[in-house]
Amino acid sequence: MNFNLSQIPDRLLRPRISGITMVMDKGLSVNEAQNFLSVSYPHVDIIKLGFGTSFVTPNLTEKLEVYRSYDIPVYFGGTLFEAFLIRNQFDDYLRVCKDYGISYMEVSDGSITIPHAEKCGYIEKLTKYGTVLSEVGSKDAAHIIPPYKWIELMRAELSAGSTYVIAEAREAGNVGIYRGSGEVREGLVQEILTQIPGEKIIWEAPQKAQQLYFIELLGCNVNLGNIAPTEVIPLEAMRLGLRGDTFSLYLDKKEA
């Protein structure tokens, strides 16, 4: 940090297994990726090339090299995995990951229906090739999954080998763990946390109010995902109580 301030919470440092910020790259250029990380790299843990953008991104290899130069893992969005799977091209997906040096992989079923035992089978297979993150929740706002089912699915996917389970919200933050308005389904979140360790969940939280909710609920070292590149520094400030929304969160009221 640039200067000394008391009453700042203990933020875990990279490489960390909790307090993760997962950034969604929806099409940055090579130069934009370099500029983004030149200021934000200490606060970025994982980068996701959102949905199927890696298929149409020019200079993909060069951009991946920029991210590797900062020692930040990159993975292709779960929608790309599903696009390969629906076309019976799972082996091709593995080859693509190998060819591009991708060692983090996301298994999701937000756009297609996969029997859950089969989904867990893919998780088990992919753990032989790298780190697996699996996404729970549908991209269809009309498909409401009850809390007990979220818990059941998350528990099974962690048992199958997922390092983290991702709580679905889409890039807009308006499905899954959120209502269409973006409001957190608080009862769902809190029920999940009675059974699933918070440090094993990455909560997709693209909106500031959603990030604030989880910081207030679980502290500065909560795992948050689908963060826009331009929001990494503001989020880190909010994690540390250096933004109006969290300004009083860590202050000792006797000293303040």
C-alpha cells in the first residue's frame, strides 16, 4: 500500500486461496490488457475470458502471454465449454486448453441441460488436466433453483474435484443468486452458507451493491467474481473500508 493507515482489515495477499477477485474480460485488446494489469495486478487473482469471446478474440495468444507475464491464471468462460459439449467436441475442448496453455477450466450448465452425475464426471476428468471451477445456477431467470438444491449441487461438485464453485449471476448480475432487479436473494445466500464453506464459493457480483452486500456479510476476504476490469481498484478500496459504502465498517468507534 502507498501509505500507512491504521484500522485497515487484514487483506490476504496473492497468491491467495480466499479473498479472490475474479475479473471478467469481455474483449480487451492486448494493449488494454497490459494497461489494465499495470495498475490492477496486485488485486487480480483469476481472469475469465467471458462466455465465448475467446473464439472471436484477435491476437488471443498475445493477450494470454500478457496475463501470464503477471502470473495470473486465465480460463475460458463456461459457455465455451458448453458450446463444445453440445457439439460432442469435449476432446477438442481439451486440445484447445492444452494448445493455449490453459490450466484453469470452468464446467457449467447454465445454457444447456447436463445430467448432474454427468457434469460431475466432466469435473473429475478435467481435474487430471488442471484446476476446475464449476458454476451452479441457470442463466434462465425463469428457472428458480430452491436453496436445498443449490447446496446439493455445490456439495457434489466440490466432492467431484472443483476447487471453487461459482454462484451464477451472469455478467449483468440479474439471475441465479439475484432477482431480476439485481437484488440479492438473501435467504438463498445465507442458507447456502449454512452448508457450504464460504471460502469455496466465488460469488458473481458485477454490481457495486452486490459487492457491498457480500463484503458486509463475509468480510474483506470474500471471493467475488465477474468484476469488470475498470472496477478492480474501486472494489479493492471498498474491501478495505476506503469507499463511502464501507467507510465505517472496520473503524474502532472509540478511536474514530
